[in-house]
Amino acid sequence: MARETTRNRKLVFTVIGWTIGLTLFFPILWTIITSFKTEGEAIASPPSFVFFQWTLENYFEVQTRSDYFKHAMNSVIISLGSTGLGLLVAIPAAWAMAFSPTKHTKNVLMWMLSTKMLPPVGVLVPIFLIFRDFGLLDTRTGLVAVLMLMNLPIIVWMLYTYFKEIPGEILEAARMDGATLGKEIVYILAPMAVPGIASTLLLNIILAWNEAFWTLNLTAADAAPLSAFIASYSSPEGLFWAKLSAASTMAIAPILVMGWFSQKQLVRGLTFGAVK
Amino acid sequence: MGAITLQKVSKSFGDVTVIPGVDLEINDGEFVVFVGPSGCGKSTLLRLIAGLEDVTSGAIRINGTDATGMPPAKRGLAMVFQSYALYPHMSVYKNIAFPLKMAGQDQAAIKQKVESAASVLNLTDYLDRRPGQLSGGQRQRVAIGRAIVREPDAFLFDEPLSNLDASLRVNMRLEISELHQSLATTMIYVTHDQVEAMTMADKIVVLRAGNIEQVGSPLELYRNPANAFVAGFIGSPKMNLIEGPEAEKQSCTTLGVRPEHIAVSTDGGAWKGVVGVAEHLGSDTFLHVRVEGVGLMTVRAEGEFDLHHGQTIFLTPVPDKIYRFDKNGNAIR
């Protein structure tokens, strides 16, 4: 009886899970399928799923019109650069807050988070003017800096939660055992925090890769990453669904593959602290 | 060498004073136990000696040198934590070797010392394992091993057995006592368990609210408690502390009688009472007796003493084994 109920529940949950999963994945699947159609078939109604003339012409077209690899390289540099720089600043900050808190630590953390509640467009004009005056418009340096600053609160928060999980007594034991601050970090803290640092790194690469607001507003051609590259296919070119889909597929493919291989780390990172 | 002296050591966290001022002398090779109820400042005192907390005022001297401002590693002390605080990402071997590595010793010397410590602690077969793969008792031994290899001037134990189950605790208690016999190194041991204090200590320091209530050997504290608090804390089951007319008859505020110093009779005696609960342990019987005009008392009777709930009995305290305390709780001698 009890076993029967468990099995039924399992079945229900499986069905619900797959339904939600497929619904969420459908737009991506549709984009990928459309990218292999001709422009005519892309807007055909009713649409066909499998039985159409599969073609790669959109991909060649996109590559010849705009240099995919240049934008992909920009995306790589910007997402890795902003995440790396962010970690460099956030690790010492999170360490200080987790292991040597003052009575204002919580306030500082809340203040950092509160900056994420402000709509980015609110600071667009000042940042645009600063970028213009310092000659940072349409440069990768400028984007690395701004994306690093935008994601810094999240990086600090994630690392802070991870470091909080490391018991203070272990660090004290290392201190008793004669470890200096440097050795304590190298031999004890860093190895214990590696999973946390890794998932923070992954999540922030994804956030920076998909970032569109700042990349669209602060870049034109030279420094534009893939998110801006997709957008360039939506308006000036008119409604070329197949080419837009091909551009999108090419833009999301790298991050999708990376996400797929690191999903275990990501899930752990996102649910960390939620389940004990 | 491991003589430690505390001179007027005090500690405050913000406005809260945890230790108002402690003077204490710990001799080389002594097994000293800090005991007291939770929140009495015993762990804080240990952490002050370790250097994990800074003293607010006063001085700590280790082997005659002023160690008050020294970092923990320079004090020549090793600590075993309540949570064991093993390094989870290192094997048992690396855990034990860590302090030696930090001290910059060469690989061969480290290997030899770790292996000898492991054989003393029965850990030889587990050197390649991670702490997560060990049982509670084994983890405890690794923590002790990590302390031993440093050959410290003194060992500091912070409630090391409180995470173990009862039978293992008894075993580890013996092992630590044996270790003290063979190493003859100063050990300072913090616990809230008076049984651990009584069985292990050369010298017990009873703490209450950051103050030392009494210092002495286990039997000194048992025989001559300085006040009602120590009297109630040392000894198991607890001493019966009686107030009211019965105490006034003995011209004191509080009268103390240990459960084992009461004669039980079914015929007649000083106090008449009714048995509430009788706990038959086999070797002993603990009777919880409601005594007229006195209240609830605990009495230790012989093992196979056939008494049960509701029975009327008579209790007589052994005359030269009663304790008297004045209105401040201090013993009247």
C-alpha cells in the first residue's frame, strides 16, 4: 500500500518535472530548429518541426556578414576578465567578513546587495558620461570594469556564504599548529573553499556572458560581445528569423555546453546553505 | 617544561565581563581540570591560555616567560578541540604531520614522528584515510596525535569527549589519563562533567561566573568543599542541600549531606520519609525520598536493597560527614 503510494507519487513528480523542463527548454529548441530552416520556412504557418529542408546557409551567412569569432572572443575576454577581477577583489573581502566580522558586517553586506536592487538604467547616464570622458566607450577594458562592479555584490555574497560554512575551530587549530596567516590561507582555507570558489566563478561567467544591458549601451562594433551580436540581427536587419536564430544559437552554444558540463557545481552553488 | 601562571587575568567581550580576574598556578606535569556549569568561562580561560583570545588585562606566564601577547603558535602549547577540528581535505597522515610541516621539519623526521604517534594511538591502519571516513573515537585520536607530535610544553583539551557516546567516553578518558602518565606533560582539560574532573585530575579548578570557587585535588574538594556551590557540583549524585529548621538545628543556613553518607533503616532514625523513585543500578540503589519537614532527598543505598515506591523509611545522616554552610554559602568548619 505504502509502496504503491510512493510509486504513484514518483510518477506524478516525474511527469510534472519533465513537463516543466521541456516547456522551459522549448524556446531554445525552437531557436535551434529555426536556425536550420530557410527564411521562407521559418515564417511558414503551420510550422514544421522536423520535415523541412535542413540547411546550414544561415550560419555561413551570419559568419560572412559579421565576424562571429571576433564577438565570441570579446565575450570570452569580458566574462573571464570581469569574473577573475571580481574574485580577486571579493575573496579577501568575503574572508574578512566571514572570519573577522565586526558589528557592521551585516550592514555592509546588505548595502552591497541593495545596489543590485537599483535598476541599472538609473545609473546609465553617469556611467555613460564617465565612459565617454575616459575614452572607455566600445572598449573591452570598460566592459570588464563595469561588469565586474555590477556582479561584485553577488560574488562577495556567494563567497561569504561559502566561507561561513568553514568552521572557525579548524582555522584556530591551524593557528595553534603554527600556521601563519598566509599558510593558513594556502593550506587550509583555499582547499576547503575550492568548490565554493569554483561555482561562484561559473555562475559569474554565465551572468557576464549573458549580460545585455551594459554591452548594448556601451559598445558599438569593436568590443561588442555575443549578446550585442545577437541584438544586431533583430532590428537593423528586419525580421530575418532564421538568421537571427542562427546567430542566437551560435551565441548561446558555448555557454550552454559549459553549463551542461558544470551543472553539478552550479546547482550546489545556487542551493548552498539552503539545505543542511 | 610546562608551568603556567595566570596573574589577574581578565577578559571582557565589549561590555560583558566573562572573567573578572583569575590568579592560578599550574605546575609542570600536572593534570589540571577546569570544571563548571556551561557559561562559567572555563573555555574562555583555556582560549586565553592558548592565545586564541587576547586578555583584557593581566598576564600569562609560560615557563617563566611572559606569553601574554604571544601568538598561539609561539606558546609551545597544543590544543584538542571539542569538534576535533581536523582538516577534512587532508589524510590522517597529513593531519598529524601538519604542525611539523609548519615548523619546517624535514620529510624523514616528519614520517618517523607521525608513524610513532600513530602506533601509540592505534591509527597505523588509518593513515591514508580522510577524517570523514573515521569514527568519532578515531577522529578524537587523530586530534590527539596532531597535538602529540609537536611535543608541546602543555596540552589543552576543550571538552574533547562531549561528542562521543557514553561507553567510548569512558575508554577515551582512560586513554587520555594513560597518555598523561606516559608523557608526564602538563595537561589542562576543560569539561562540564564532574565525573571526568574527578577521575582524571591531579588538580580541579571549579569555576563559576568566571571566578575560581576552589582549587584542589579531587578528594580535597570532595571532603572539604569551600562553599555550597562546590559541594553541590562535586560528587555524584549531588549532595543534598537542606535549608530551614533542620539546618537551624545544626546552627547553619544550609546543611549538606551526601547521598552516600545517609544510613537507611525501616525501623527508625532521624528523618522519616516516603520513597518516591527507587533506581536500582545493581551495584547501588539510588532512592529519591520525600522527607517530612526537609523535602526531596537523594540517598545511596546498597545494591540489592529491596525498596520500592511508596514505602516509608527512616534516614540518619552519618554524624561526622555533614557539611554546614553560612548564609553566604561558605563552609563553616
